[in-house]
Amino acid sequence: MWCHAYCMVEKEVQMKKRMAVCFLIMIFAALSFIIPRTCFAQSSFPMSGKIDYSLASWYGPNFHGKLTASGQIFDMHSFTCAHKKYPFGTWLKITNIMNDKTTFCMVNDRGPLKPMRELDLSYAAAKMLDMITLGTCVVRIEYLGMDVKYLKAIGDFFKDRPFVKSLQHKRK
């Protein structure tokens, strides 16, 4: 009986810690719009293991079957996402802070369009995180690397396009 009570208290403590982290992230996000700051843009993209925390939302039926910013057709049942900065073909591990559920998805679109949000998940990814009902949640984003096959496919797609050929210089 003592162990059961201890486990229940431990779960409550973990939940309160998660709620505190979510609250702090939301406060930080709100303050970031009020306090002016210098831009420290990175010239290269992060290496494996980079971790961010952000407010995420999901999108699905209204965009299903339409073109994404990468040129792919959006499938709300695939594990993809839209991010403002990560390059197309980047694999991310997304964890819902409130319930510790995790999914993996690939960046194939730009967004979200709402301020204070960094990530828009496909319906399938959002369902895995159990965030469909709420619509948004605070997530941990872990950079896993680039999908080489994806980058090759994009290169092959643009290789024979007229506007790309016009940019290429012919050697004499």
C-alpha cells in the first residue's frame, strides 16, 4: 500500500514539473514578442542532437492533397511536419511534454502561419502525440539529421528544369 501511494505522489510531482515547464515556455514565448533583441542568425544548420521546445499545432483535412512548400503533395496520414527554419528532408523526434508520447516526422513544408508556433504536425503525427482534441501542445523537438534520399530526389527533380539549366554555365 505504501508503494502505491508513493507512486501516485511521484506521478503528481512529474505532472506538476511538466506543467511548470509548459508555463515557463509560454511565458518566454510571450516575452520574446515584447522585448527587442539582436538577431543571431546561424550560417549553418544545427548538428544532430539539437533540442528545442516549442508550441506545436496540427493541420490536416483543409490541406490534404494540396502541394506543400517542398513540392510534395500533403498527405495528412503520413508522418510529416511544417517548420519555419529546418530544411526540407530533416527528420525530427517530437515529444509531447505533457504525456511523454513521441513520434518521428520529416519536414516537408513551411509554417506554421500563426505567431508563437514553430511546428505544424500532420494529423497522423498529432494523433500519435494525443493532441488532436486540444489542437496545440508544448513539444520537445530533437534534430535527428537529413534524409539523403529526399535530397537526391529534389536534386533530380530540379536537374532538368529550364530555369535551372539557364543558371548553369556551359564549359567551352
